[in-house]
Amino acid sequence: MNAESRKLVTERVTSLLSDLIAIPTAYPPGNSVDISRYIGDVLGAAGYEVEILSRQDGLDNVVARMGNGSPSLVFNTHIDTVGPGDLELWNHPPFEARVKDGQLSGLGAVNCKGSGATQIWLAEEIARLGGPANGEVVFSFVTDEESLACDGMDFLRESGALKPDMLLVAAPTDNALIVSERGVLWMEIETFGRPAHAGEPAEGDNAISRMMRICTAIEAEMATRLAERVDGDMRSTMNLGMFHGGLNTNVVPSRCRVEIDRRLLPSETVDGAFAEISAIVDGLGEPKEMVEVRKLRGTNGFIGDGDGRLVTAMTAAIRGETGNDPDFISAIGVSDGRYFADDGIEIMSFGPGDGNEGHAANETIEISKLTESAVILKRMVADVLGFANDG
């Protein structure tokens, strides 16, 4: 790609990202009606068959396809963001893109609207070249990712709107590749007691004290077990993330609730992890009617095929664009690829931006990395599907 062509890519991707940032999609509530309409209009004008799909009002998802048959190469970006947080920490309004010294900042610039801009550009470029020569290409833009909830990518899978052979999920990897991912389990424990006046605590049964005994035992036991669960640079982890209990300081609390986050090696399962913690709780001798353990949500992890069609094509594309072999990294969080973890397909996460910038004030992305990502993705599509009018 010559310098003039690259300049045009940069200008278009920067313009698209500025537009995306200007449309608020912060979770909560993650409303994506306006941004989905914008993306649908752009891709519809490019010639894609576009659907706006939702299970919950306000949580719209875009599916745009071109071509038909196999292989089905699906791209995915989540278009919801976290909230801007303390506005005093921002150097400019968070929903206004600012460009300075080769950097673009704004809420969602890294996580994950930067990737969204590169994928929209890619969709337009594929259409300009006549669409895929083989199979179909599908672009999906979803909400409900930041809440780890089910009305985005999970809904599209369950409804049959997406049936990929290969899935490339946007993530701020600094254009490195993620082909393996940990699973995630969210669960809750609720304890019960008997209320009483704080002046006579012995007359009550303190639900918070019960929960503290349970959590202390879980942390001690799981710390020993998890220390041995390591796979390369992936570790199995647990975090007590939320603790709620009590009505007033002068009342013995009758209820308490804790939420737990478990990150699972690909060799572990959500059901197994839930059963493990449940068994620890059951073995503590607390009255069974005073404790409830519930699974909130979860998905298994996956290990990619190092010789798969997608990873092979992406490796070649990165070499062709940068002259270097790709870096392979592990994710700290989880992606929407997890909903397809048990489907036997090839899944990869890739995109511009430093993950440490996501969810931070003055979220900033290198514009050159946006361009690099876009060109790499075009090279990959040319390899995997080809273009009907390559020229």
C-alpha cells in the first residue's frame, strides 16, 4: 500500500472513530440504539444486508453480511463502553474525540470503538472490492459486553444470527494475537440470620458474621488450590468482588450477599468451578437453611489451534505489514468470543490500542496503530476469502 492510500485509510478510520466516540453508549445502561443506527446506515450504504437485532429495548446489535456459503468469517466489536468516571480527570469532554501528536483520545477510543472503526473501514473496503470471492463475511457490533451479560453476543449466537466458522473478536491487544482465553464464572452466596437490636446481639443471628466465616474459609482453601493452577502465563484466580449486608448499624443483620468472580483455565469448566466452591461451603457446617449458593453466569475458556486457518492468515498478514512475527499474548479479561468457546470454531482476539488505556480517563489510542490494524485485517481477508474484484 503506497503512502497516499495509507493516508486515506488513516483519514477514514480517524473520522469513523470520532463519530463513534460522539455517540454515548456507556454502561449502565449500555444503550446502543443511536450507534447501531449509525453503523447500520454506513454498512447498508456500502451494500451489506443489515439487521438490527435486540432482545431487550435499548440494547440493539448490528449484523451486516455479504456473500454466502462457507467459510463464514465473522468480525465482532462491542460498542458499549464503561462510564467516563470523574469528569475532572478528563482533559476534554469524553464524548469528543481529540487528536494531538498522532494520538486520538475519547471515551471508548481503545475499548473498543477503535477496533469498531477499523472494522467498519474493512467492511467498506471489502464492498469496494466486490465482496468476498468465497464464502461470506459478517460484521457484528454488539452491546452488553461491559456487563458480561447476555443481550449482545450471546443473544446473537442463541438466535442463530451468527454461525461462524472463524470468529475475530475486537480487543485492545496492540495488534498482537490472543488465541486462548480463560473462562469466567460469576456466582453469589447469600446468608441469612435473625435480626435483633444491637444492644442485645446475642438475641439475634448475625448473617454478616456467618458470611465472614464462609468467605474466610473459601479464600484460605482456594488460595492453596489455585496456586497450582497455571498454564503458561494464564492463572486460575478468584476475587470476592461485592459484599452487601445489613440494614442499619444498630440492627443485627438478617441477610448478607457476596458476589465472586472466578477466572478459569481452559482446562476448567464453569460447572466444575461452581461445584468446587459449593462443596467448600457445604462442608463448613453452617445450617443449610441459612446459606444459599447460586450461579449467576459463566462461560468456559478455550485454547486456539496454532495451525488454524485464521491464525495462519493473521500471522502472514502481520508479517506482510510489519515485517515481524506476531506477538501472542494472554487476555486479562474475557471477550465475547467466550460464547462460542464450546462450538469447535476458531476464535481470535485482535485489535489496536493498549489494554491499559481502556477504562481510564483520557483513553488514548495511537492513530498509526489504527491504520496498521485495518491494513492487517484487509490482508487477512484477502487470504481467507479473497475479493471478487481485487484491484
